[in-house]
Amino acid sequence: MPGSRTSHERPWKRSHAAGAAVAGTAAAAALALTASLTASVTAVQAHTASTAEAPYNWDNVQIAGGGFVPGIVFNETEPDLAYARTDIGGAYRWDPATERWQPMLDWIGWDDWGWTGIVSLATDPVDPDRVYVAAGTYTNDWDPGNGAILRSEDRGQTWEATELPFKLGGNMPGRGLGERLMVDPNDNSVVYFGARGGHGLWRSTDHGATWAEVEEFPNPGDYVEDPDDEWGMHDDITGVTWVEFDPRTGSEGSLTQDVYVGVADLENTVYRSRDGGQSWEPVPGAPTGHLPAHGVLDHEGGQLYVATTSTPGPYDGDSGDVWRYDTAEEEWNRISPVPSDSEDNYFGYGGLTVDRQNPDTLMVATQISWWPDIQIFRSTDRGQTWTQAWEYGSYPERVKRYEMDISTAPWLDFGGSGEPPETRPKLGWMTQAMAIDPFDSDRFMYGTGATIYGSDNLTNWDSDTTFDIDVKVHGLEETSIHDLAVPPGGPLVSVMADIGGFTHHDLDEVPDRMHQQPYWGNGTSVDFAELAPSLLARTGDAEDDATSHIGISDDGGDSWWQGQEPGGVTGGGTVAVAADGSAVVWSPEGTGVHVSTTRGSSWTASTGVPEGARVEADRADPDVFYAVADGVFHTSTDGGATFTASAFDGLPAEGNIRFGAVPGHPGDVWVAGGEADGAYGMWRTTDAGDSFERIDAVDEGDAVGFGAPAPGEDYPAVYTSSRIDGVRGIFRSDDAGATWVRINDDQHQWGWTGSVIAGDPDVHGRVYVGTNGRGIVYGDPAEGNGGTDPEPTPSPSPTADPDPSPSPSQEPTTAPGACEVDYDVSATWPGGFRADVAVTNTGSETVEGWELAWDFTAGEEVTSLWNGSHTQAGSAVTVTGSDWNGRIDPGEAVSVGFNGSADGEPAAPEGFTLNGRACD
């Protein structure tokens, strides 16, 4: 199940990503922090004079969630104002008009990527325009930057930041505890924050602009889950876990006097101040032996509810209780649906919420119970009695109070229906976030390891009537993308952390399923055969011995089969497919580089290449593969059997290395990567690695990819996530790197984007960016119409290669007739070519449903075709339009593209007809 966060907890080599980020300028002993940063990152804007910019429209490829949502917070004074926080993908505001989440932190840039991990979120009950987030991803050395409190006065449209003198753990164990941030409901200039790492309780008295440690608070917590953890993930002090105010003990404009704080200390779990935070003491009789995961106070009755668990979570927790503290009587009562000393208790308690319209009603979820499912409990009498979302009937049958609808994100069944008593979709897992709308008792939402679920008729529960649960995550995109493949005319194929990856035929539609057969939570690499693009290979980290680490598809990624694998494989590594699909080269973890000429059914060890090398295929010559390891470039000219090291010694030996070969240009490869303290930049070879030239404008090169050429050009557009001429951003070059334009802006940066970037081979200007927590972002030039069509269409026919085949003029003389055809060979290579065919309706009537035919004249054969379907009998080719492009209005044109094989130079076809009528 997603939520394992394997790759996020041990991210790619990313020390360079924040080498200049958020330097720890404040001394550890500092109490007040006054330095603020603006969310628009104007320091970057100051450098843009030397770099051209091109306006772009940006959107997400639709996946719908895909990651852990540890917090959901409703504003308690304004209806329909709600926020969600994620562990690596920023924070979101709910848009009631569209019923979608809107990202608020896309402005966070490369140098501050750690701020995309959100530890806590608070919405101001006095001034609903104000919102705060505590940001910082790791407390170990994976994130060298300190955490920060970000604040907004316009609901997240713009932000300012105050850096803290310590790190935060938005993707660390315990990230679902809370909320650690809380605004005083009477004097909203006062904001509290509970820190981890032994840093105690912090307070701001100026709306979050400056912060000071509350010196009077006596206990920063002492619970450490695993002091011996070698990765530094579990050896940190969990710290202060939540803050709650009793608004009845203050008045408008004055401090709330009674403040409750949860602390990860098994002996002293709940503290209280009765004088507005001047002094603190443990609450007598507070529960011991478990961690206080969540605290919620009933503002009318004065009951403080506390959910406890045995570990910080979110992946574990095998014991816990629910407690009620009556503040007037100062009395604790254990009200657990299943007490910790019951033999039926195998879970801690997580998400906790009170119905503000009917405060006798509360709900709590199990923090984790992987099998068969989580449980949600509901009480309408302050915890005296409970009912539950499902019960056992005749085992293994489950009797449910709810019906789930995942039709808007159907992949949530994870490719199956489950074996009873487990069901697919699951009710949830890792449920540490749950909230009833304070203005609507029928509405609630809860987070899981992959989505947000919710209901709009929740009170049906109380009348023993089925209530509905559906997907409430749309607009929130939270996947960590590891690789992308964009075949000509084909779908977008991705591999990613947690949920494996998808095949997108429509960028605006959530796919029905993630990759299956094999299924892995963590996909690592994907590639396709450039000249036979329906053939793909992908790799990933298998979770059991029965599952292979490699999958093969011959239908464009719609279905897959498991390949065999050589002995010793422990992880997915990287994969490359020969340009014509004749071979697959695989560099898995655990063993050396291997090659298969049987589509993964058998493997032979490659020679001359180190274990662990990153591999790629030449995009034009099927015999050529490339590999990079330890700063050395290796080339194979015999289909991956043997590799030879290049004599060039200027490539980076460390850091995040990405490289790719250029479609249609044999021997042309671009390499990017490095680290700030060593070689770091971008290099190009046009002779398959014999020599390299550095791209001087690129200060720090990272991901690099290629897309359709600009109109009138024959060289693909080059895209990169890099620092160029002092500016960090997403760039495009239409002239092979001679000049660059920045195509993102300061409000669209998405943190760390060094994993993968890919241009669309059919639409000039369209680019796909893999992010580490914001999913797949794609952009189209603002002046174009990109980003709306459900399927890409070829770009205008580019100028032919240096060795063009005979073809009709780009603008043939118009003669009477019903149609006109423009045929252009856009690329050639030994034994193959790529061509584009555009047919224009020159008649006066609309063509509804079209069939274009022609005859080859030199023995050519279509090997793959896009934007239509085709048949070929001998030299005769017939192409039929798709549903989406089957109409040609007068004066309009449709285009198809194809890869073909040829013995020698391809010649111009003849005999073009449209629906049986000859074309000019």
C-alpha cells in the first residue's frame, strides 16, 4: 500500500538540491527570529535579466492523490474553508466552487525544497484570511536546511516565511500527530507551535512574524522510537505533539487562559497552563504508557478528548486508548472503543474529531491496522458507547454501514477486489487525519496513505442507514515521480514511489489502474523503443520473491508481463530499450548490467560496464547503448553485449546524474548532473561519447529531456531543470542549447525537480516535469492551445534532416479537388524513418469519419502509427481516424505520424486518397 514512503525517506542523492538552502543562520540559543523571506522568492527574480522567459500554462497530469495526507483542518468560523497538508507535497486549500483542492506552496523553489514537507497547519478562527504552516521535511542530514513557519494573510495566495533555528520532520515518523500549530481563538496574534527534536514549545505574539521558545514550558518530550536507527529517521525526539485552547477561558482580544499541550513522554503526556502560557504543569491523572497522538476540546462542554498510541506512526502502533478529560471536574475517564488491555486491541488510535454542531458526537479511527482494514468508531454520548463502521458477520463476511464509490479514482482498488475479510478499496490505512465539518454534521473527511475519503451524509450512520464514502482528493496531487516515457503518438507512461506508476492516454483523466503484472509500490525506471514505441520496459522494487523487478509491454503500456531476471537482483535500477526493440539493457540493483534479446525471458551479463551504472539507449541506432558510472561514460555498439569506456574525464563522478540520447540523431547524448562542490553542469557528445562539449550557460545541470522540434527546425527541443546563467528553473532550448528560455516562473517551482523532465515528441513546447511530491506537472506555451486536448497531435512538420527523401513541397500548388496532402519525412536512420502526413479538406463540406490511403513506392513498411489506426497490404496503406479527430471541417486539416522501415532512402508515396477520392 502507498504510504511506505520508501523513496521519500531515503531520497535520491539530493544534498546538492539544498546545498545553498536555508543555511542555519540563527544560533541554536536564539529566542526571537525576525528575518523573513517572501514567498515570491524575489532574489531569483533579480537574476532574470540575463535569461529570457516564455510564459507557460501549467497543470497536473491527473492521478488524484497518491500520497499520505496527515492533516485536514476546517476553519471554525467560516463555512467551507478547509485545508489539507501533505508530508512531501505542500499544503492545499479547498475550493468549494469546484470541490477541488488548490495548491498553495508551488512557489517553494529548489534551494528550499525541504519546505514542501508540512509538519502542521493552522487556520485563524478570528481572521479566516490568515493561515500558517510549519514546513521542513527531515531532521537528519538528507535535508540540510532548517524548518520554517510560513504565514499568509490572504488564504495562501502569498506567503512570508520565518526560519526556525532547527529542522522539522514533515516526512518523519510522527508527522500525522497534531495539530502542533494552533492560533489563540481570542487573541489571534498569539500562535503556538510544538516542536520535535527536544526543541520544546514555541510561541509568536505577532501573527507568526517572530517566534520565541516558551522557556517556562518544562518538558520538550523524551520519547525516541529507536535510538539506534542508522538512517536517522527514528532516533529523533518526537517532542510536543499538539496544542489545544479552551476558548471559554478568554475574551475577544485577550489571551486564552487555559491551554493544553500533548507531549511525547510516556509518564507525563498532557500539560496545562491556566494563566495564558506564563506557567505550566502536568495535568493530574493524565494517561500514561502511550503517546498523546491527538487532542480535541469540546468548546461547549469543556471535555478534552485525547487519542493515544504506542508509536508515533503512521506505519505502526499496536496499542492505544481514547480518553476524556472533564475540565470542570478535573476527571479523566478512559472511553476507548476497544481498550488497550483488551485482547481485541492491536492498534493505536489516530484521527480524532468532535462534531461542533452536536458536541456529544465524536469519532476516532485506528491509526493503523493493515489487515484487514482500519476501523472508524462513532459515539453520540461523549464516548460512553460506540458503534463502528463495519463488523464481522459470518466470518469472513463484513457487514458495513457504508458504501464506497471510487469511480473518480478507480485505481484505489489496487488492481483487485481483495480476499475477504479484506476488501478493495480499503476503508483506509494510516488514518491520522479526520475532521467533521464544524458547520455541517453530515460532512467529514479523512486522510489515508494515498487519498482523502469523505462523506456528505454521515449522520445516516446514527439511523442505521447506509452512508456514502467517496473520493475527496481531487486537485491534490502528491506523488514522487522517478521516470517518464513519452512515445511518439502514444501515451504518457510513468513510474513513481508508493503506487508504482500509470499509463495516461488522457492527461485530464485519472487512469483506471496503476501498473500491474508486475505491481510494485516503488517504480524506478521506464523506457520505450524509439522506432517501435509500443514496446516498453519498466523496473521497480519488488516486495516479494514471486514478483519480478522488471515488466515488459508490447501494447504501449496498457498491459504488462513479468520478465525473468538474472540472479542477485535486489532492486529495480535503470532500464533501456534498443531503438527498434531488439534488445533490453538492464542495470538492476544487486548485480551487474545485463542484456536480453528475448524481451526479458533470458539475460546475458554485459561486459565492460560497472555494476550500478545508469543506462540509456541511442534513440536512432538500435545497436548502441550508453552507460554512466563514477564519472565515466561507456558506449556499446553491439546491442549492449560489451561496453567501452570513454577517455573523456570531465563528467561528474558524484551527484544526481541524468542523461539522454536525442531522438533521430545517432550518437547525440546530453549528460547533466553533479554536486555543488565538484563538477556540476551539462555536457553534450555528438560522437557517441568519444568527446564532450560543456554547455557553458548551464551552471548546474540536472534533469534533461527532448521534445518535438520548433516549427521550421529539425533538432528536437531540449528541456532541463537546471540553473542557467544564475537562474534556477525549467528551461527550453530550440537551438540545441545555443540559447535558453525559462518557461516556469517563481510561482511555479514545485521544490525539487531533478528526477526527470520530458518533452512531448508530438507537440512542440509541451513539457512534463517529474516532481518529488507534486506529481507530474505539464506545461504548454501560454500563447498556444496546449493542455486541453485529450490526446496530443503532431507538431507542424519540421524541416527535413540533412539527408531528406524526396517529398512534396511544404506548400504545393493548389489544384481543384476535395483534399490536399502534405507528406514529410522528418527523420531517417539506417533501415528506418519517421514521417508526418497532413491532409486538408479543400472541399466545401465537412468530412465526418475519414480514411486516408496511399501506396508506398520503394518497399517501405509502417512499423507504428499515431493519431489513427492503420492496415497495410503490400505497398497499400490505409489509415482510419480516431474518434477524437474523425471530423475534418472545410479548410481544416488532420495529421498522422508514423515510424517506418525502409531498405535505403524512403521515397515519396503516391496515389493519396481521402475516403476514396484522389487528393492533390
